[in-house]
Amino acid sequence: MKTTKIIAAVVVGYLVMAIAIMVIFATAYPILGVDRLFAPGTYDAARGWIVLSFAVGLLAAMAGGWVCARIVPRKAAPLTLAGIVLVLGALLAIPALGSGDPARGGPRPPDVTMSEAMAHARQPVWVAFTNPLLGAIGVLLGAGYRRLRR
């Protein structure tokens, strides 16, 4: 199998994941409203939003894995995508270990735009590190990893 086809499958799978997550969250924000997304008066993610984000992330990863495996029906492409999701997600979660970004958190006014909410949103550290793991698992589930050829 050509390396370029594997790379293309990984890129397309990742784009499917990213687009699905952006569309779903952009749709969910106005439907749910800011008071259901955050704890009262704060930018701390509400428990329901955390559960929703896990479900959305898992489903988006499954879609990305499915697309990736349809482009290259071999194990290499989904494994590569799952590895990228895991490593990149863990790297992006590392800042959550620090003392915290001063721009994040704080008191939340009643009406904030989606971009303001995203800029100030704060999630528990364990959530930041669980998302990449769920993403990698979702990619492999969506790819039907056990059914793929060598």
C-alpha cells in the first residue's frame, strides 16, 4: 500500500473528526444555552456538557476511523490515525496540568458569545486526558479494527 494513500486516509479521517466536532458543538451551544454548558456563574464545564463532549468525541472519532478505513482497508491507516489522536490530544492536554491559564475561568456574565465561552472555558484535568484516549478508541471502533486486513 502506498504511503501517500495512508497519509491521505489519515488526513481525511482527522478532518472528518474535526468537522463533525465543530458542527455538533456549534449547533449544541445555542440549543443548550450557556447555563447548561457551565456551572452557575462560572466558566467551569457542567457535568452534562462533559458527558456530551465524551459522546460527541467518541462518535466523531468513530466516523473518522470509518472514513479512514474505507479509504485504506488495512490496519496501518486507522492505527496511525488513532496514534495521532492519542499523542496530539495528550500534548494539547498538558497545559491543563499547570497552574492554569489566567485567561480561563473566573466569573461568567449571563450572556456570553460562543467564542468568549470557548476562550474562558475550563474543564477538569482528567477530562483533558480522557478525551484523547476515547478518541483513539473511537477511531479503532469506527474502523472496525478487528475486521481490517493486515
